[in-house]
Amino acid sequence: MPKRKAALKAVILVGGPGTRLRPLTFETPKSMVPVLNHPFMEYTLAYLKKAGVEDIILTLNYLPDAIRGVFGDGRKFGVRLTYCIEESPLGTAGAVKNAEKYLDGTFLVLNGDVFTDLDIADMLASHRAKKAKATISLQWVDNPSAFGVVETDGDKRVGKFIEKPPPGQETTNWINAGTYALEPEVLKYIPAGHYMFENGLFPLLLERDEPVYGYPFRGYWLDMGTPAKYLSLNSDLLLARTESPLIGRLGKGALSYGKDTTIHPSARITAPVAIGDNCQIGSGVRITGPAVIGPGSTLEDGASIENAVLWDNVRIGAQAALQRCIIGGNTSIEPGRQVTDGIITSTQTAPLPR
């Protein structure tokens, strides 16, 4: 009998504590921060499932039980999840090496904090047509000096990697976008322990003259690893600048209300706004989108919310006003408080950079 073709699998690099997203991630893994009242990881799973990838491996080293407790074996989300726990951080390539026993054919690697509409099927078709050992997604950016840039020839074969070139010395605007198609043979080049794709495996593959190709695309791509980018992702989904298989494409006039939510008739809500379950919206409240109100939240009489994301069980006191803010779960804002460009959790307050 012919050998059965291995099912396509994906490894999601869930990553560490999300230092750039603090104070939001002191007690919440970066992949679990809510985006339109869904954990960010749920968007990634829905994206892969739509692309036909249902065998997914999660590499975890920070608060793994917070993720396993929500996603379990993945069945509820239409996928099959396997967890690889790291006792200490292994780096991007080291984390994949740690999952080697599960990888028996061509597989994908995704950064767990990137939201993109990259066409996985087309990228895989290119990878196979070129008989590549590694294919790296490439995204065009205006300021490549903040990233690792990738030089390719006319056939998109990679010739050189340059990490964060000084401004004015960039040779290309195409950067490593963090989604890879790989053949299992490349795993033999990854040593045990901490090891990186960017400055370890990929340059080594070039030294060994292995076929490494780029896959350029100009679709939506956002690393939501900073508070400002996180707020942008919520806004972009609400404003239909991008979409997800999880929630579809919303419109600029989108208003959604969860179950058992009570809204006073005098409240003024200007789309786009997403309000979760079990919320209480008091009299004279003003919500101006894009805005997200997490489940179990209460907006007392006369409160004002504009361009903000509230997590679960937030209480906004009467006559308080928030503009361009992120409010962590189980947080109370005292009556009359005025906050602009702020991140507030139950234990800390920090500025939200422009």
C-alpha cells in the first residue's frame, strides 16, 4: 500500500510573558488577551482551521495552564491541540525542535502574537513548487530598520538576512513576517537548547546552500505585542480594515450586544461597538466607537467611553470619562475620573504611547 501522506501541521510559538504588553500581561499570557471579547489565540486557531490545518502544536513556557484551561484538546474549537511545555525559554527554533517528535511532514510555524490574512494555501503551493526546505513570509514595511530584512533574487530565493539595518542603509523593505513553511529535514540543524530561526537556523541553511525562499505578500499584518498595536487590532476589526473567520467582516456601523446585557434607553452608543454578556449600561452613558466592553462590565450613569477596550468585569464610575484607553479585567474606575491615553489594571496605571 502507498504510504499515507502526513497531515499538515502547524506549530504556534506562543512565547513568553509579553514584556512589551505589560502591565496587561502580568497575569494573562499574551496569546490570551481579549480581542473583541475573544482570546487572541482563538483567532489564530480559526485562521488555521479555515486553511485546512487542524493539527496544531502550541509551544508554551509562560502560564501554560491559563491556555490549556480554556482550549483543552481543541475539540471545542474544531482542531486538535498538542502542548509542548518548555521548562525555560528555548527561542523560536528551539521551541520547534522541542516539538520534533510530532512533525513528520511539511509543517507551518506561526508567531503567536501576529494577526495576518496571509494566504497559507498559496504560500504552501509556492513552497512545494520551488522544492524549498524553508519558505519565509515577507511583508513590505515603510521603515525596515526596526526589523530583520530579507534579501531575495528574482526567483525569490533568499540570499541574505540583515538584522535591523541602520536607517538609510536598508537594501530592501521586505521583512521577515514570522510565518514559515518548513520541511522536517531542517530540524537536524537545530541544536538542543535555546536557538533562534532569525540569526541561527536560517543563516545556517544559507551557508549549507539549502533552498530557502521568500514569500512576499502585502496583505494585513500586525504584531499586536504592544498596547498601541493591541488597541489598533481591536479597532481594525471593528472598522472592517481586516477580518477573521472567527467573527467574519464587520461593518463600520456594527453594533453587537451580548446575552443578558441591559442598556438604559437614554444611553447613546455610536458604532462600531462590541458589548459582551451580562453588562449594565446606565443612564446617560456615551460609548463612541471603535470600542469594546468586556463581559460582566458596568458603566454607571453619565460615564463616557471613546476608542477604548474594556476587559471583563470592569466598573466605570458615574461621570468618569475614558478616551483611547485599555482597562484590564476586574478593574474599577472611580466616579468622575478623566483618563486619556492610559492603561489601567487592578494594580497599575501606565501611559498608552501614541
